[in-house]
Amino acid sequence: MDADTKEQYVCQVCGYNMVGYLPDNCPFCGASKQKFYSCDENSARRRVNSSRVNDRVTRLNSVPELGYEHAAYRVEAEKNVFMIDCPSTYDQSVPQIDTIFFTHHHFLGASNLYRSLYPARVVIHKDDSNHDMCRGFPFDTLFSGSFTENDLSAVHLGGHTPGFTCYFFGDVLFICDYVIKEHGKWSINPYGPENETRSGLKKLLSLLIERPVKTVCGVDYVMSFPSWNAKVRPLIE
Ligand SMILES: [Zn+2]
Ligand SMILES: [Zn+2]
């Protein structure tokens, strides 16, 4: 097996990867180490499944589901291929990625291993780059504010985490867990400073007036913009 994976453990309760250390409890969800698999063991039991969102975008998920299973997305742009967030399962059959862009530091997945495999450049907002959750995860580019690179537009929203950033590619919005659906009820992510997240959501919704979006890719859903908008707009009213 890849030497890089030796000292890596995956929490089966939440999916968090512990890189280079074995704690008694998961730093993300607090589960005890009896709930961890080594990364190799996790990779032997799971794979990363791709499902198509449109002709350029595919959704990536661990199968069988892992912990607080979150979606990552692979985007084939004109000049390069990138991933928004990263699967917690390391599966070497996931095709080439040039750059991994993070929305925030909650779903770093096995990005350190994919980074070495391809190799890929890893990009995150600087305000999300030095949190405890980032232990063992190398980042190559830290940004602040908003930017556009190879047809990908990054818009810094803050709130849920200080560096939280959403992305646009064509008519697709990547918003991860900024708003969540629990037990059928939609809400602004309650973790972090809720008022700031609400302001960030207002900023995003006002941008969407000038930037038409057809599809919204979230932490555990892909939705048409009109149905997403109907659920989310009332949250700021
Ligand atoms: Zn955990
Ligand atoms: Zn989050």
C-alpha cells in the first residue's frame, strides 16, 4: 500500500481523517478510537462513486456511506480539472484532479492523499487554514477575499466558518453545508456565528439575482435552483 497512508485513520462516525497521529477521540465528533479504521482498511471497504450532475460536473460520494457522508464535486473545466471539497475515502481510481478547492475546513476528507497521488494543488481561504481540524493537511495556496480562476468563481461568505467560500462554475453553485436540511426542515447552518451566516446568505442571494444559476450542489443534495431557492429564500425573510 501507498506509504503515505500508513499513519492515517478514518473516523467511521463522522468520516474525519486523522493524518499522522492516533488520538483517543476523534477531534471532529469525539468518537472513541475503537470507531476508527486505518485509512487502508477504510479504502478496502469503500470506494468513491461518481454520479453525473451535468456534462462537466460529477458528484463524488463514499460507498457504502461513511459517517456524516458529504458530497464532493469533480469539475472538468476548459483548462484543468478540479474538485470542490474532498471525499473522506481515499480511492485511487478517482480520475485525475489538478486542483482541490475547499469551501471550508470541515470536509478536508483524504485531500492530503489525493494531493500526493495526482499530484494536486490544494486551495483554501487563509482564515480556514490554521484551525485544529487542519492538523496534518497540507495546503498549497491560501487566498483571502473572492477570486476567479479557470472559469471557477470563488465568493467569500464567512459566517459558518471564517473562511467559508462558495463557488460558481457556469450555471452551477457549490454551497456545501451553508444551509442544511435536517428532518425535512431547512435552516441556516447553526454551527458558528449564526447572524454572520445569515448575512452571508443574504449576500449570496443578492448575487444570484445577477448570476443565473440552474443547479445547486450542496453537502448532501443536488437540486434545481428554483426548488432550492424556494426552500432557502424564506430563511432570510
Ligand atoms: Zn469523528
Ligand atoms: Zn461545515
